[in-house]
Amino acid sequence: MLKIFNSLTNKKEEIKPIEEGLIKMYTCGPTVYYYQHIGNMRAYIFMDSLRRVIKYNGYKIKGVMNVTDVGHLTSDEDSGEDKMELASKRENKSPQEIANFYAGIFFSDLKKLNIDIPENITYATHFIPQMIEFVKGLEEKGYTYKIDDGIYFDVQKFPEYGQLSNKDLSKTGNARIEENKNKHHPFDFALWKFVEPNHIMKWDSPWGVGCPGWHIECSAMGRTLLGDRFDIHTGGIDHKTIHHEDEIAQNDALAGHRVVNTWVHNEFLLVDGGKMSKSLGNIYTLEDLEKRGYSAMDFKYFCLNTHYGKKLNFTFDGLTASKNGYKNLKTLVNEHKFGTAKIDKDTISLYKKKFLDAINDDLNIPLAIGQIFTILKTSEKSKDIYDLVLDFDRALGLELDACENHTSLEIPAEISTLAQQRWEAKKNKDYQKSDELRAVILQKGYVVKDNKDGYTIEKLEQ
Ligand code: AMP
Ligand code: ZN
């Protein structure tokens, strides 16, 4: 019985799939205007753990993660500047080039972290018609209004607004100063924003030329791929109070019922006890860690040793301890590989039960890792233990079979992007495009191999 803490009810609840045997799950993905930092990576490592534990329990999973490649604004409140356009000016590249470049690095980071990538990766710019349809639907139901700079959602028409973070429509004392004073309520948010003629990314709509509000992206992509009832929605805790409240309002207003059953949020990664910030110069990427001699997997192991729902303070001392711990763990696993002792079935079953109890208790992976150490240290050297731990690793994704000093092959970002695009083309049954992309990848010296869970990329022998 898999139990997860549902932010909507503030309780640990058993996951009961809407469709038997299948979990449908949406994850808020990156905005690809810059590098994703290690804090962001904690969110995807959490997604990975959840996906793996779901699969370990025998469910199938249909996952969706968006890539936001259309500029949304630099704050949650529909104000500020458009991030994609800022990047485009900064780097003198088109928004498309910016998006491709940073998405490439992002997917290459996910691969390095051995993250189980969702079945569907959706680029926001490919779903503009669905977003427009969504807003039209809300308009027909009377949930929208138009002011000088866009179409807005009228939260007062949706009295349940604020259920995720206990926000009360009558108490707006903490609402930040809004740029647009014409809004009917401070919590109202943009569904469609009109843009200046010199704006690069813009689309026609029934309301005028503009671009979608950020929140509508996730709602429209979720609805298109997962329908109007699905099981789980994940994201970092920072999205709980605005982005996800707004998603719930749009979704449930359009559908006329609750769309997402379980909302799960990962807590933040802090650096040196505080928020990462440019001024402190402590925004690290995986590459920064690699340059200092830590692998992406050392960082994953560091994250997995703290429950996703707790704040995690990143320090290089902590990471060094994790690097050593991870190395010890793999050494211990390998010591069992050729062990000849036999372990009786009851003992193996007991270990399995304890492991399952830990991971099914709201992903208590730190406890599960502790159990694995105990098993490895207290058992006689045995291939049975080796096999058992590798089976557990399906739920952890720690590459415990890799020999101790294994370093994963670095795949250039460009190749990762091409491989991801090929995979999507194949899933959309566009076999011509997928074959073309495979050929391009081959020409560049890499080969993609499909397997039952996805694909791998290998460098061709010279
Ligand atoms: P963004 O590109 O800002 O939308 O962030 C991508 C994901 O990373 C979202 O799920 C965020 O909630 C999450 N996130 C951002 N910063 C952190 C952090 N410091 N620790 C953990 N998760 C984070
Ligand atoms: Zn989202």
C-alpha cells in the first residue's frame, strides 16, 4: 500500500489510481531560459523517486513534464519581464535557440542523474491552440474578464480558491503589490497577456495578439495528455501558493469537478543555510559540482539521504560525506557479487517487506538506504544479497551495479536533445522524423538504443 503526503488534504494517503493499474502524473518542468541549478535538480530527483516507487509497486505510469519554452514573466504575479526574451537579448539568439540550448543541458543533466524521464515531454509552444481552447472554455463558463493588458481569471467566481495553501479570498493583506490595479481581485491572474508589437514570441488569439499566462500552460498540457481526472501532480514547494492554486482554479472551474487527486511538493534545497542567490554567488549547477570533483550521482545520493519533504541544506562538506558514503555503498554491493553463501527465502522476504514498507511510507528513502547498509554489512557475502539490493535499486536509481570507480559517459547536450526529439517523434509515430534524427545522431558519433523503459545513448567505437 503506497502512501504519499497529499498537500491538498495535509495527510498521508493511500494512492488509489483512477484507472486500474495506471498512475497518471504531471510534473512541473523547467523554464529553459537559463541553466537549471542543483535546487531544481532536487525537484526532478524527487520526481524520479516517486516514479520509481510507483513502478516498483507494479503500477504502470503515464507521466507528463512540460518544458516552458515560451516566455512567462519574471514573477508569479504576471508582472516583470519575459524571461525568454530577456535571455534572447542577453545572448543574442532567438528564443527557440535559447530554449533548445538550455533544454539540451537539462536533459543531459537528467541522464547523468539516472532520472527516469516521463513518458511525455511537452513543449509549451507546441500547445498554444490547446491553451487558447482552455481559456475559451473558461470564458464560456463566465470565469474570465478582459482588462487593458490581458484576459484574467476571476477568482471570486471560484470560491474554493486557495484550498492548497489555505488562502482566504477576503484576506489579501499579504498579497503582493500588483502592477495592474485594474484587476478585480489581487489574486486574479492572467490567462492570456497582450504583448507589445516588438515582443518576439506572440500568437494570434480570439482576444488579440499575445502569449499565454504561465499557469495555463501546465493546465492545458495536463488536460490534453492526462484528461480531466488524473492521479498526481508534483512540483517544488515554491509553486504551492500561487502556480498550483491557479492551476487548480482553472482546471476545476473548466471541468466542473476536482481534476487532480494528489498534490505532492518537494521541499527546498538550501545552500549554506539560505536561499541560493546571485549576489552570494552560490547558485551551483551540476557542472559546477563536476568541476570540483563530484559526480551527478554523488549529488543524487546526497539528496536521497534526506526525505523529500524536509529542507535540505547543501554544503560541500555534506557533499563530500555523501560521496564517501555512496562509494562505500557500491563497494559493499560489489563485495556480494561473487559471494557464495546462501540466504534463506524467509530472510529475503523479510528484507523485502521492510524495504517496501519504508519506500511506501511517503517515500522514506533515507530509511531504506539505512536498511540496505545493514543488510550488506550483516549478511555473509552472497549473490542472493547482491541480487536483492539490485532489485531494490529499481526504486532508488542509484546505479548500484556500476563498479565503484565507474564514471558515466558524458553525452554532449546537443546529442541528448536530438535523442529526446527522436524519442518524441517515435512516440508520435512520426517514424520518418525519428529515423532522420537517428541518422543525424549516428553521423555525430553516437547511437541511440531503445529498450522497454526508454532509450540509452552510446558513443560509437572509433
Ligand atoms: P522553475 O524552473 O523555477 O519553475 O523550477 C523548476 C522546479 O524546481 C520547480 O518544481 C521548482 O519548484 C523547483 N525548485 C526551484 N528551486 C528549488 C530549490 N531551491 N529546491 C528545490 N526545488 C526547487
Ligand atoms: Zn506547472
